[in-house]
Amino acid sequence: MIAFIAEPHPGIVCWIHWLNRVRTSMTNKLTNKLRFGLIGTGRIGPVHAETLAFRVPEAQLVAIADPRTEVAQKLADRCNNPRIINTGEELIADPNIDAVVICSPTDMHADMVVAAAKAGKHIFCEKPVSLSLKEIDRAIAAVEAAGVKLQVGFNRRFDSNFLRVRQAVESGEIGTPNLFHIVSRDPFPPPLTYLRPSGGIFLDMMVHDFDMSRFLMGEEVDEIYATGAVMIDPGFAKEDDFDTAVAILRFKSGAIGTIDNSRKSTFGYDQRVEILGSKGKIAADNRYANQVVVSGEKCVYQDLPYNFFMQRYTDSFTAEVQAFTKAVLEDKPTPVTGADSRMPVVMALAAGKSVKEHRPVKLSEITA
């Protein structure tokens, strides 16, 4: 829980923000590094910590905040020993930190974005900013008022395979897109305790695919029809969630898209995209640790694809943090804005409404 003191006079706030930007600019010019604090050491926290520590030369990880001190210390030991801080509130208040990476549970994201913005920190926040559109809007408003930068962690936009798909659509290489399909399946389901604050399969898992549908097709979705089932673990039903789901999208142009998600794929992390256009198609397959194909008397086979997102998307996690760091240091717009992060949540809420009401739902129906 983050506590806030009474609001200072707006003129004082503007002066503090100006002073913070000057301080950050002077520090960056001297060190050529953006000083990061990371909040949360759950599934994605270690990925970003190692990226900041070893893969982005312009970044410096100076602090990690997590109430689980032993877990945070083990991560710090692997990442050039940044300081350990107990709470996100303390980390955000640290004047030696220029930018924060928010990897805490989803239900804490919006409050931390607001707190960091008020402290004059630039913000990289894992998706989604909130499960509530009202809270997302509150966070975006705080960022805009503070004049800081916000980037939301839709890392798949930075994957080289998917970037090539986007290029083919954008350039007209495959003509006008008619059909769009995403397969997104995890190798094993998360613990049931993870589901409770996650928002469920549409807001937690398929939200990535909703974002990719807009990004790859280069247009907005008008309508969604979705359905879900419990096919893997009966515990999902007890949490009012699904472990298997499909969504049908109708884009503004009339093009049709499908997304299928599963929480369990026995052969590894299944991540594929295909777009059929008027002049051809483009498809992105799974990534593998090697490209070896074994041919025998009875079959031809290769090794399994990467096992999970930590291996599959290592390069894209690095690329998104590099892009954010560059945007701050060069004072340029971030590539995944708060507005970009809002629309996939609208789509996820529409999918949830579609399942409950057994009908297609227009995105214009989702207002809060």
C-alpha cells in the first residue's frame, strides 16, 4: 500500500518537476547512463533486472524494491549488487533514481505509476497498467501532468519475427490483409494463486495478442466474439477463469482475425502468427534453440521450441528496454504509450463481456 501526503501547490509541483528534469539531464550527460530502480521480483522482475544490469549499456540498475528481502538479495547478487529497498514507495522517493521499472502485481501498477509520475520519475510499467479503464486513465493523466515518459511492456512488438510481419503489412508486400491468426499457448498453467489478481485469461494472457492484432494489422478492431472453456485444470473454474479460449475479431476494414490461447502446450511455448493478404501471406513460426532437423528411416523431426517467455523473448525484452532508455535520454516519444496500453484492455473487457452474454461485442460498448 502506497501512502500519499496532501497535494502541494501546483506551482511548487511544476518547479519540482523542472528541477528533477534538470538534475536527470545533468546526471545523464555526465554518466551517459539512465539510473533505474526496479519494483517487484516476481516472474518478470528478474528478466528486466538482468536486462538492465547486463544488456543495455546506457542503463544502470541501482536499486531493487521488494518486501521479500531474501529473494531481492539473491537477484541483486546476480545483477552487480544494486541496493535493496523494502518498498516501492521508498524506491520512488530516492533522488538517485531517474526511472522506475514496475513489475509488481497488476493491482498495484496504477498507484505506482501515479506515485512515480508525481515524483518526477520516468516509468516503464509491465502490462497492463490496470484492469480498470478508470484507473488507466488516472495513471495516464498523472503522467501527462508530470511531463514524464511512460512505456508499457508489450514486448512482443519488439520481436524480430513479428516486426518482419508488421513490415510486410505496412509496405503492402502481401497486399490488403484479409485474414489474421495468432496462436499463443503457454507450456504449463500458472499457480491458481497467480490467477486471482491477474484478471483472467483475457486480461492477463490474451491481452498480449490483442495488442499484437492492432500492431501487426495496423488498424483498430471494431467487434469481438469470444468463448472460453476449462479443459486443463478444474481449479480454473473455481477462480471463475478459463484455461482455454478463442476470440474472433472483426477489424474496421472488414478483415477477420482469430486468436487462440491455451494455458498448457506440452511441446513448449507456442507462439505463431499468420496474415493472409490479397497478394500472398506472411507467417512467423516458433523459435527454437537450434535449427537442426533429424531425418531417420521412419520420421523427420527437430528439437522442441523454447520452453517459455524468458527464453523465447529475451531479445525483445532487451529491445523494449533499450527503446525506453533511448526515448528518455534523447527526449523522444516512447514506442508503446499509455494510449497503446489502454486499447488491449478495452478489447479484453469486450471479450469477457462476449463470453458472459454469448454474443459479439463492439468495442464502442466498453466505456468503463
